[in-house]
Amino acid sequence: MTATEIAPPPLSGLRVLDLTRVVAGPFAAQTLGDLGADVIKVERKGEGDDVRRVGPPWMKNADGEDLEESTYFQSVNRNKRSIALDFSVPEGADALRRLAAISDILIENYRPGTLSRYGLGYEDLRAVNPRLIYCAVSGFGQDGPYAERSGYDYLIQGMGGVMSVTGPRDGEAGAGPVRVGIPLVDIFAGMNATIGILAALQHRHRTGQGQLVDISLFDSQLSSLLNTASAWLNAGTVLGRTGNDHPSAAPYGVYEASDGHVIIATFNDREFYRLADALGRPEWRTDSRFATNGGRVENRAAIKAAVGTSSARSREPGGWRR
């Protein structure tokens, strides 16, 4: 390949049937499209994806006038072609079956068992196309006690634990469960769906056979808790909500600066020593309260106040500047 030639996208030549709505499934299909796959979005006749009508804000035309399509829809549906299809009638189900026969990947996020009622479940389509990778995204998985429940980002943020560590700490103004401001659960589930599909493609490359990929919003959120889950499982410690502070490192937060705000995030002693020197407080290096991260966490309020005072000094004329 010469320097002027551009390699084709890694998933070019693959066809994806996107039978998903709202965020998690569409995000996964969009990612595959970004990587070069041909994505055909199958939408409900007369209505389309629910997110088309989630607004404001709405898309605007060249004159700044609102269009009847949400900006939210555009955020997870680029690089796709759309068709309207009613698979609840035999003709629509047959059309979808024919598309599945010539596709590589199908993604759906209907309630478990819904597509099987129309002969469009994994086993049904596997008989038509053994190479098909069938990814099912749901709130709580394809089986189990909660499988029949609907799952939404906000609900899973609460059930999955992220709202127990998001927001001001207990006793502070505004304390209580707080939703993360982006659809975090949907994003994690969409990423996991993409990872699962890519792994299934590798399996197909070796064996020639497709697979069922089962993605749960709840599992995706729970597995993302990382240090929060590890603290509870391995140390019996509830980290709780800490606002902009870090539960295991200090100083770590948002401070006022002369031109707005600055984030100070020290995660080891080396970084803290450099911060101490930059703020003109080299004595912090040998202060028994601050010399180690453990000491700083134990004396969080004191180091936070000290850094805040030093930051305030820096806003004075002739004070320290970054």
C-alpha cells in the first residue's frame, strides 16, 4: 500500500440489521457503522424510533427553524440507512427473515421473547443463516427473575449502584442519590454489545458459526462499579457519595481560580509534592498529616482547606499562576 492509499474501514463489507430503539442498541449499531459496517435500521411503521420525538432540543434547518426530529436521535444514529417495517404481519416478518439471511449481524432490544413470537428469535434466524451474530440487548438479560422487566438508564443507575456514589456526601447541601448527567448505563451496555459482537466475529472467523450475544443493562452497570464494588466485596467498606472529592485520594476536587475553576487531582505522593512546590508550600512534604496519601485522606478537610487558601492566594496580584 502506498502512502496515498487509504485502507478500508475494518468492518467494511459487513451488513448489520439494527432493530433497536432509544440509546443502548442504537449506540452499538452506530459504533459498528463508524467502523465501516453497512447498518440498516429497521423502524416501526408510522412512528419510527421513540427517540426521534424526544426533545427539545430539535434539529434546525439553515434558517434556524426547528425541525421535527430530535438532536438526541442524531447522537446515536449516524452512518445508518433506515427502512420502515411491520414484522408483526407475515409479509413484514418474511422481509426481515430475507434480510437476516444476507446479513452478518442483527441487534435487537425488544423484551425477551418478543421476536420469537414472530419466528424472528435467535434459533429461528440461525436456521436461516448459521453465520448470523445475533445480539440481544435488554434490561436484565434473556432469562432470570427480572427478564420480563423493562429496563431504562435512570432505573438501572439506581438499581446498579452508581447513584449511591454520585452527588454530595451525606450531611452536605443537596445530599442524596444523584443521576449521572449522561446515559451512562446505555453507553456501557452499547460498548459491551460492540465488544461481544466483535468477539463473536472472531469466533465466526475460526468456526464459521454465528453466536447469540446477550447484553444486560443491569450487568453492564454493575460491572462498571470497579473500585466501589471492590471496596465492598474485599474490604467491607461502603465508599458512598463524595461529590467532587475522590474517596481514596486527596487533594482531589474543584477549586476557584482567577479565570474560573481548576481541577486538582493528585493520585500519588509524587504528584502531591509537585503541587506543594507549585503552590509555594514545600513544608507540606514533611507535614505528617499530608506527606502520604493515606494521611491526606484521613485529613481530607485540612488539606482541602489548605489548598483552597493557597489557590486564593494565587488569585491575588503577583500571586502564583499556572
